[in-house]
Amino acid sequence: MKQKDKELIDNSNSKKQRWMEFITDKNLYLFLFITIIFFGVFIKLEYALDTYCVFAESTKEYCRHFLYSGRPISALFLAVTRLLGFGPNGMYLTSFIIAIICTVFSMYILFNTIKKDIKNELICKIISILIILNLFSIELYLFLEKGIMMLSVLFCTLAFKQFVNYLKQAKTKYIVYTFIFMIFANFSYQGTVGLFVALACVYIAFIVKNNDIKSFIKNNILAAICYGIPALINYLSIKFIFHNERVSNNFDIIQSIKLIIHNSLWMVAQTYQIIPKYVFFIALSIMILFLIITIFTKKDNKKNKAIIVLKILYIILATYIVTVFPQILQSTDAIGFAPRNTYAFASLIGIIVLYTFLLQGDSKKSVITYTSVAILILYLIFQYVGFMEIERNRYTINYLDYYNAMQIKEKVYDYEKATGNTITKLAVYDENKNSISYPELYTSGDINIKATYTSWSITDYLKYYLNKNLTYIQTDEKVYNSYFKDKYWEMFDTDQVVLIGDTLHICLY
């Protein structure tokens, strides 16, 4: 046998062996199991405000919306699924499957990247779960395009893996790969891209030896380029090509900073009410304390210990900055914190634990190890309970939205049958009196908002359930004074719906 043929056979056998190792890797299925435990409930078609828009609007219209938001990969997903004839259930299920796959592979890639430096596999698994399935990941799963949002997370972990390869091997090709993955991450969903910087900063702090300031600065510049240039390209495409109002309206730097600081404090203490108040802050504080203890029990001089403490501040500050920085680029009135666009910050507990055990080297079994595992498992239980409470409330909101729509549909049907008129227009009244959700149900940020909360969502919501191409029109003062003035409803009532000619008049409550 020729040497060349033998090499080809050896390469083929090597590839088959790697595939077999991958397919039979128990960690892959562990991460799948954990993901299903946390997010398997989302397999059933359910609705957020934007979901009605996707289903009610034309492909062209909603693709344009995604493009205006700088998310062409989401637009591509929508166009392809529509082209293939997928209905609402098919689109949703496809997105759900993509989200599950991306979540699993994100944890798997992160695990395999860090386990080379942390020999304690249990800790590596917990860190991967804390970072990828972090507290704010819940909102990524609440939207129809969940698959593409989690694809962005996957691209960030792939970029991180390549960046670590560069830090260890100093080969330029790995920076190129990192940059490419970050381009894809930005054009999938911008709210998660800060995760790359949070992870990269941990390894920049860890890899640099003997306080090599020159290498530290160089590596930070490379990380900033890989994060910043793709983000800038995305931002410029939104501002100058699509002219999105979020980045084109009035900008007041002082007011923007005040809003960001106020929302940051609320984000840390309240964590969007996903878990009890201050639980995130307490868990984070304990992990930082353990990290400091790890530093001061190391056999090292005081100067090096002080530098490591500064590195902790550097990691925390970098994670915070990349979380809030996109907000400062928006118009002042568009600034708004939500779990999905502050995703990177919620990874901070996992980030701190990662740095702690990187510093421990062989991750020897210790009081800190056992205590960390216990506290983090308890924290994940709090997180799981919070997720399930949100989902239970979501089912209720979806049911009430559907039930109310069926009442409106029945009234429209009876009216059209009795009069011969066809309803083609919609007028919405009293938005300022409209509540964000139903009484006693959980809502926070954009989580669990009822379909009738805004004029744009109620239009698409009624288009979808009434199966009518309704045109939104201005309100009629005479109709308002005759039917809706000085009235207030705590729950939906058909008296809120008035049908005149070809117009459905509805007063929100």
C-alpha cells in the first residue's frame, strides 16, 4: 500500500473516531437534559407581542423589520421558513429546535474549552450552565426567533474558543476566526454579544504571566477589535442604511447616562423580578468573596495578589460596560433594559466562578469547592422556580388573549352576518389607560405583556385571530364620547368593542 493511501485511511479513521467520541460523550447529553429541564416547556406554540406580528404581517414587511433591527439572519430564517410553507406551528417548532441545539452546543463548547485549564469536571459543568443558561436567558426563549437569538450565543462561545486558542498559540488565524464568528453573532442578535468580552477578559487576566503589561494591553485591544468592529458595522448599517428610529432620534448624553445608572441598579437588585430581590447580588457577592479568599491563600507576593484583585475589578467592569454600552448608542428615549439585552451581565456569577477555579490551578477539593457547588446549585434552583413561574403566567396570559379574541371574533361575525358590512378597519382608544398585563400575573420588561397593550400589537393580534387584513386608522371623537368616555374596565368586556360601518372600534383597559 502506498504511503499516501495509508495516510488517507489513517485520517479517515481518525475522523470517524472523533465523531464517535463526540456522539458518545455523556457530557453532551447531560447538557441536553439540563436544557430540556429548563426550557423544554417552551416546545408548545406560545405568543409574545412580536409573535403576532410575525404571523400577521407579510414576509416582506417583517423581514424589513428584522433588517431595520440589524438582524439579517433572523430575516433569513423567517424568509426561508415562509418559503418552505411552514405555518405558525412549523416556524415555532423549528426555531425551538434550533434554540435547544444552540444552547446545548454553547455549553458543550464552553465546557471543553475551560476543562483544559480546570481539571474538576463538575465545576466546569456548573460554570458552563451558569454562564449560558444564565438568569436572563429566559427572555431569549420567549420570542419566536429564539433559535436565532441562541445562535448568537453559540457564535459568541465559538469566538471565545478561537480567542483562547490565540492566547495560547499566538496564531493570527485564530483572531480571524474570532472576528468572523463575532460578525455572525452581531447579525443574529446584538443583545448577547457582550458574552464574548466577559469570557475573553477572564482568560486575558488568567493567561498573562509575570504582569506582562504589554501582552495584557495587546490582548485587550484584539478582544476590543473582535467585539467592537462587528458591533460598529452592525450599528452603522442600522443608522445609515435602514434609518432605525432607535438610533436616529434625539440624543441627550447626560440623560442617557442617568437612565443607564438607574436601570443598572434595578437590574442588579431586582433582576427583573425573575428571582427574589437581592438573590443575584448575594450569590455574586459570595462568589467574589470566595475568589478573594482564593487569591490571599495563594503562595504569592503581595504585589501579585494586589494585581489579581485589580484583575477582578477589570473583569467585573468589562462585563458591565459591554452589557450597557449598546444602550448609550441608542436615542435617549429608546433606552430600555430587558433580560434579553442584558444577557451578558447575568453570566457574571459564572464568570467569577470561572476565574476563581482557573486561579486554583488543579481545582483541588476544598471547602471553597464544596461550598461553591452547594450555593450555586441552590441558586440554580431559585432560577428554575422563577422560570417556571414566568411560564405558568405566560400560559394564562396566552389563554386570556385567545379567549378575548374569540369573543371579539364572534361579535364581528354576528355583526357582519346581520348587516352585510365587512370589517376592514381598526380604531383603538384610550391607550393611556391600558394596563400592561392582566391582574395578579407576573410581568417584567417585555415578559408576559398582554396582546392588547399597544396599538401595533393589538392590530396584529386581531389580524391573526380574526383572520382579517385590518387597517389601523385614527380614532373618532364622536364614537369615543358616545361609547367609551368616562368608562373603565378591569377585565375585558364586549362593551369595549363597537362596530360601525366597516370599522372595529375598541377601547383598551
